[in-house]
Amino acid sequence: MSDLTETKTTTQAQAKVNERFDRDAGGAEYLSSGLALEAAKLDEADELAGLRDRFVLDDAVYLDGNSLGALPTAVPGRVDDVVRRQWGSLRIRSWDESGWWTAPERIGDRIAPLVGAAPGQIVVGDSTSVNIFKAVVAAVRMADEDAREGGDGVGDGRDGDGGGAGGRPVRDEILVDATTFPTDGYIAESAARMTGRTLRPVTPAEVPDALGPRTAAVLLNHVDYRTGRLHDLPSLTAAIHEAGAYAVWDLCHSAGALPVGLDEHGVDLAVGCTYKYLNGGPGSPAYLYVRRDLQPRFDSPLPGWNSHTDPFGMRPSFEPAGGALRGRVGTPDILSMLALEAALDVWDGGGDGSRAQSQAGTGTGAGVGAEAGVTVEAVRAKSLALTDFFLRCVAAYVPEGRVECLTPVAHAERGSQVALRCDDAGDVMKRLIQQGVVGDFRHPDVLRFGFTPLYVGFADVERAARVLAETLRSAG
């Protein structure tokens, strides 16, 4: 960068700082820290900054994308087309002509590169809870099959030593993340009862020591929803396989925020939602990943006509379809599913909805979203920079002793959110929202701030920390 360019950039950044400090009361108090100026310069250099224009945003600082992602600008137009033309004019013809029938696997192939999976292994549909149920029960059934056959399963160290005394399955235990989002635990407990297993809650750190010949399946969260801690998916998956069990991962708080590497690390089954970092909209459908070599053995506890090899044959007996289609159940939720498809255009660096529309009915374009546009690696780099900068700003601005950071400082252990323990956290968050800083609160005392690099900037981060400090000071 030339001296002239450097001077111009600094001047522009300073102008933005001055404008913002004129607008925000009390801002001058912090100008000397240099953090506001640094934020402006970081935004000037941010290669992803232009993506912010692909979202519907206002003057508020939106740090709740780890709960509900912002609306991509492409979505309203696409939904309007789906409702007025595809449904209103084409009606039933749209199942074929508009690509409705193939949407679950087509959109699954667009999510695949964002979680490190090759095409043909992800199907979109149902809720995260339903997909967790499918995955856990299917994992237990595969463990049973290993035991009956007395072989080594899929070659991941499964010893399959047959049934136990009195017909009791040898692998009679399911491990579940003790710190998990409650629904995962509820579903795992129900799956355990239905399959005659014992459910054993353990923390992710305790998993290696808890594994043994009784373990059938392990359900873990990639990122802790409360603290933002990133768990070691590669090493935990390897340990689970070494013990002869199956690994099921919940990717709700990691997909679209950081590299996952499902194929690279040999994950057996995975589920995730699409309304957080994938910005699919409230209640948008979840997805199910079944590793390719396990697909012939995937025995869904919820077989439906959509997962039948001949869905329109209307046969009385069930014969599962091949591939990831085995994860389908009933009729796809087309309105929300196609809204999600349009939202994924952001990853192409476009976001005008044209890609989603052109692919409908063709089944093309599997997996090119992240490759041709925004990479997960670039998003991860910015995520770490944003959270690093937020922690610096909090340390500089917030009165000592008023908050405690629950999120690990180490990059290898941090997701894309920062959780701060704070007295009266619920009331503090309400006041932050009233002042234009939107995060969320988790009982009893946790402030959560989610950082979606596609639309959050460094000036947002600095402002959020500064308003937090002002709010805490005003509370006395």
C-alpha cells in the first residue's frame, strides 16, 4: 500500500469514526483508545465486507445470528416467485417443472461443501430434532447389525462381538453430551428407551474415558450452544471409532461459521439446522448427513413414502431408496426449503436469487456454492478476528469484574460466538437491545453474542462492546 493510499484509507476511517462518535453519546470518552479507529481500518481491509449488502439490515448491531440469521435480500423475491408463479400458475406441475421433488437432495448438495462433504450425502428436510432421532436410532441399529454379523462393521474398529447373555445387546449404551442443547438430550433419551439402551450423559472431555465395548453410539455437539466452546471433532470421532461405536454430530452452531470436515474425519452421521449461520429463515428445514459407505445400512426409524425406492408405486411394503434419499420421510416443506435455497446464493458471492432459480428443476450445480464464491476458511478467519477484537474491546471498555468470559480464548476451542457471564444478564440484554445492540440471553446469567462474518463488521463489534460498557456503568 502506498503512503497516499494509506493516508486516504486512514482519513476515510477517521471520518467514519467521527460520524459514529457524533451519533453515539459518550463516544469521545473512548476515542483515545484507538479501538474505534482500528475497527474502521479493519472494515476497510475486509474482503468479505461487500457481502453485507446482500442482507436486509438496519442501524442496529445484530449479534444474534447464532440464533436466527439475518434475511438475505434474495429471499423475498424468490419466495414471491415460488408462491405466485410456481404455486399460483404452475400448481402441481411445479413438482417436476420447478424442481420441487428433487429440492431436498439438490439443496443438500449445496450445503455439503460448507460442512466438508462430497455431494450425495446430505438430504434437507424435517427439523433438527427429527433428524437427531433418525440418526441416533440408525446408529444403534448399525451397532446391532455389527454384533449380529460378528464382523468389523465399516472398518473403523468395530469389533462386533455378538449378542450378550439372554439376548441383551452387547453395545447397550448411548453416550450423550451432558452440556447439550436440551432437545438433543430429550431425543437421545427417547431413542435409548425405544432401542433398549441405557443413556449415559458425559461431557465431551469425558468421552474418551467413557467409551468402551458397551458403547453403541455417541451424540455430541460440535459447538456448545451456551458457551461457544468448539469441541475436537477429529479426535473425538477417532476415539469413538476406535471403541467400535458410531459418531453422531450436531452441527447447528458450526455449519456456515467454521470448517467441519465431515468426510475428512470419517464422521458417520451428522445433523444441523439452517436458520443460524446459513440464514435460511425461522423454522427453515434441517439436514441429515449419512456417510456414503453407510448409506446402504442406514435403517431409518421413520420410513416414509418419500424415502421409498418407488414413491409413486404406493406399495404396502417399504423398500428404501438408495443413497441419501433414505433420510427423507414425507412431503418436503417447499416454501421454507426454497427460501433456504435462495439464502445459500450468498455463498456464491452473489445473492440475487438467480442461482437458486436457475438450478430449480435441473438438479445441477451440486456443491459449487462455497467453491465459486465465499469459502468457509475465509469466514472462519474473519470470525476469529471479530471475536478476538470483541474480547479486546470488552477488556478495554467494560469495568473490571463486571463480566466473565465463558468462551475459550484459544482459537482451536472457540466457535463463532462469545458468551459473557454477567449479573442481571437478562435485564442487561434487554437494555442492550433497546440501544441497538442485539444479542441474546441464556438462563441464568449468560449474555451471548454471535458473530456472522457474512454481515458483521469490526465497527459493529467495537460499538457493541462500548454500549455494553455504558449499560453496565449506568446500572451502577
